[in-house]
Amino acid sequence: MEVSDLRIFLAVARTNGITKAAQELHTVQSNVSARVHALEKELGAALFRRHARGVALTNVGEQLLPYAERISRLVDEALHVIGDESDPCGPLRIGAMETTAGMRLPGVMAAFTEECPRVDFSLVTGPTEQLVRDVLEYRLDAALVAGPVQQPDLVETSVFVERLVLVTARRVTDLESVLRDPKILVFRTGCAYRRRLESILHARGAIGVRCTELGTVEGILGCVSAGMGISLLSSVAIEQYGGRDQLRVHELPEDEARCETVFVRRADVPPSAALTRFLGHAQAVDQTPPVLRMVGGSSAATG
């Protein structure tokens, strides 16, 4: 059984069609059909049912699928580990929270891609819960998420420590009245900062919290400055925002403000040379917290 045959099988299963698999693999349809037929002959069972819209896995195909995925993944891992440590190559799939990607990683990625130009680097952003799930299910090699994660199948390394702050429109001076009937501007469900903000509001007795979801830091801060609601973000995000003079930053107690960003990877997958180099660059980032200029009293500041 050839690994290449299993990868063709996986492509057909993923695309539900011989023609689509051939296009994805940049080969001719007859080659895909022949390799699938050879694999079926070797196994002594049909792997796909043909129908008008393409193909579907048979029961045998369904049984083979997880083994084929595991074998393909193990071959990739072996190539990464055995590859030249002095010149890493191949794919590296890293996940990061939206705020981390925008505020912390541009310099990291620039330094890493300069050192490892042969690595096919890709970055995926999303909420902590989704990124952790993607690492656990082998869709990502590693991810930068809000910690602690404390998952037994993951290796967790501390990388950044963020200071979280409540942010409102600049005209808001009475934070307590806002917190009694808050409208929050947040990322989608699964975001660790969103969970922290909901916990902070709950601890202060807020009820009936109204929520608007947005997809970017800039979108959230723009809506906050327009008076549409409040949010909880890293002080670094506030400092780097172009319209920060239209915002008011409200400090939090240390236990609510401190948030650790951790680098997680699967414990059963040896780290590739590329992954190790990337982590090294991330750990080298200057973590000096931004100095926020005080505006409008002792409880608020803007950068």
C-alpha cells in the first residue's frame, strides 16, 4: 500500500469526486481513477459508491479514512523531524487570537520568514476555543491562545502576558452606571477575552447584558469610540489603535487584568525545526507594557 495512493484516496473523500480530486492534486482524472481502483483491488473491497453528483464513501471507505489520515500525518511529521535542522522547510500552520495576530505577531512573522524562507508558513486567526480544537484535531501545528488551557493532550508554553483593560467612549466618565446596563462589543463565542468580560460584569451584578459581535479589533474599537458599547481588550491593542484619543481606558484589579498568552501544540507530535524556530521568535518579543497617558481622572487613560 503506497502512501501516495492513500493521499489520493483522501483527496477523493474530501472533494467527493474524482474530477475535483484530480484538479486539487494537479493530475489527470484517469490517474486518480486508476490509483483508487488499484487500492480497492489490494484491499478487496470498494471504497466509494458512484452516483450522479460524484462519489461517496462506502462503509469500508469510512473505516479506512481515519487510518489514511493518521498515516499521512505521521509521514509529514517524520519528514519535518528528520528534515535539515539548519534549513527548515515544508508547511507550518499556526493559529492565533485576532488581537495577538495584529498586535504581537507582525514582527515575529517577519523575523521567522526571513530566517526560514523555505517554510510554507500560514496563519489562521480565531477565538481560543476554536484554535485549541484545531490543534487537538491536527488542523493546526500550534496556536497562541489565552491561557491556561490545561489540556492533557497539549504542551503549553507561556509566551506573552497581556494587561486587559475596560474601554469605553471618551465621553464616558461614570463607569459604574455603564456597567449596570452594559452593551458589550466582542469577538464571537469562544473568545477568552469575551468570557473574561462577561465574568467581570457578572461579578459587578450586571444583568441583561446586550452583545454585538464583530470580527476585528479595529471594528470593535471604532464602535466603542462611537459610543455603541464597551469592550475588554489588551492595553497593547489600545496603544496601537489610531483613534485612541477617542477612547477612555479603565484599569482593572490585577487578578482581572492579567491574561497569559500561551503557545500550545499536541504532546504526541514532536516539534519540527520550523515550529521550534517560530516559538523562539515569539518568546523574544519585547513585552514592555505600553505607557498610557492619563486623561480625565485617575481611573481612565488613553494612549
